[in-house]
Amino acid sequence: MLTTEQNSEAQADNLIIAIDGPAGAGKSSVAKALSEQLLIDRLDTGSMYRAVAAAALASGAELHDVEELIRLANGLEVTGEGRCLVHGTDVSPLLRDAATNTAVSVVAATSEVRAVLVALQRSWAKARSMAGVIEGRDIASVVFPDARLKIYLTASVEERARRRSDEGAASIVRRDAVDSTRAASPLRLADGSRELDTTGRSIDDVTNEILSWLK
Ligand code: CDP
């Protein structure tokens, strides 16, 4: 549980907690635990890129049709329960499909799509008085460089592949390689980010360490 001091910290302005890292590093689990402990909302920005990719696949759009990807991104709405609608169609059940895992790398490397989604992410935070846990690849480096806490989660590739056994090791290694080497907002340890290796550690353990940094 939080101390009184931590609770009042949670209400202070700029309680943006930015979490970046490769696939399977533990971002979503830790973001969920932090948001529950701190009583602030969380945003999974990966689901936003996935939603645009899934909508493009569903409509048969060409992934290199930048105008169409921009149109889809402009139609994205993330509901309070974290469901993703694109121009009113709920694409949430498609977000983890194998085809989406492949297509998302192309969509996320498109800087024009990133510009639309980054603007949505900043509006999301503004609507919450700059309090929220936000996870992705470029949150500390690009979206919220002034976040209160900037965290880069990692874990061994073996452990990440185990956590993502549905997707498979080859797919996560491929996504990580594309994410780290693309020109637009590549995955990297941002200035001022604290690196935390979650290999062999429980969600509670990692969450408590991060909460101790807020003191
Ligand atoms: O859950 P996992 O870490 O495996 O992936 P995700 O967070 O759902 O993100 C899926 C993909 O979206 C990543 O592989 C990136 O290509 C892209 N992404 C991004 O480029 N920037 C973000 N802020 C979040 C995700």
C-alpha cells in the first residue's frame, strides 16, 4: 500500500510515468499494477499502433498507403476500458493476431501515423491533468520527455520469449529489431530513463521498486 506522502504525490501535477522497452519486458503488467496502486489511468500505446494495423488489414488497405493509414489513425478512439475503435469499429479482438504482429511494424515505422498517435497520447494525458502510466517504445524519448519517471524495462530474450509463447520468439526478435533500427522514433534508452531488468522478478517486486523511486 502507499504511504500518505505517496498518495499526495499521486495527486500532484505531472505524474506521468513513462515505460518503454522491448516485447515481453513486462511493460503492460507493471503499468497495470502501478495504475492500480497510484489510482491513475494507464495507456497502452502499443494497442493504438496495433489498432491502425488491424484496421488496415481488415479493410484490405495497402500498408504502404500512407494517406489511408493516416485516415485510419485519425479515426482511432481508445475507450475507458481500453478498447480500440477505428471509425467506430471495435478492432480489439484483432490486436494480437499473428497478421497484426507483422503489420504493426510497418505501421509503427510510418512517421505520419506516429504524429497522429503521439498527439492523441498527449491529449489523453492532458485530459487527466498529466497523471497516468503510459507504456510503449518512444514514451520517454519523444512523447513525454519531461515525465516524472522514465523507465526502460528489459528482460533476457529467453524470458521474454517465454512470456510471449503465443507469439513466438522469432516474431518478438523480428519486431524488436525493426523497432530499434527504424528511422522514426526507434526504441532506445532515453536520456534520464532508469533501466530495470525484470528477468526472474515478480510484477510486485518490480512495481514496488518503481514506487520507491517516487518518494
Ligand atoms: O506488448 P508488446 O511490447 O509486445 O508490443 P506492443 O506494446 O503492443 O507494441 C506493438 C508494436 O507497436 C511494437 O512492436 C512497435 O512496433 C509499436 N509501438 C511503437 O512503435 N511505439 C509505441 N509507443 C508503442 C508500440
